[in-house]
Amino acid sequence: MSDHSNSRSVKVISHQLEVQHQAGEPLLLSLENAQINIQYHCREGYCGACRTRLIKGNVEYTTAPLAFIDDDEILPCCCEPATDIEISIE
């Protein structure tokens, strides 16, 4: 039986895909590895270019974001899923 405690499911509703995220890396990297086109610039939470809508679940920030985000938004460049999540990329 495999241990999935280090893996989270990321459903990308806007792309009708499900991606597996491995703990210890930013969500942005998992999206890029799955060939999902997402805007980004700084990779540090400063610019907000990767702003993404969080539909379901929770994330934890590895670096506190400095860019403005609404309550239903996340910055994939500096967060990891804390639970299985659903997101929508505009």
C-alpha cells in the first residue's frame, strides 16, 4: 500500500485536469510540470501575476505573499496545498 501523505490532489477546474502535488515544492511547479499555462513573474509572492482562484481546500504559504489577493485567491508561486484543493486559472 502506498503512502499518499506527501501528495495532494489539485483539481484544475478551468482546465478539466487533476494534478498530483508533492510536498516541499511550490504549487506553481506542479502546475508547470503538468503543462498548465499560468502567468507568473517573480516566483516570490511579490507581483501577484500568478493569482489563482481557490474553489475548495486550504493552502499554506511558504513565504508570506506581499501581493494583494482576495479571500478566494491564492498565489501558487509561494504556497503548497495543505489539503486536496480545487482551483480555477483564468
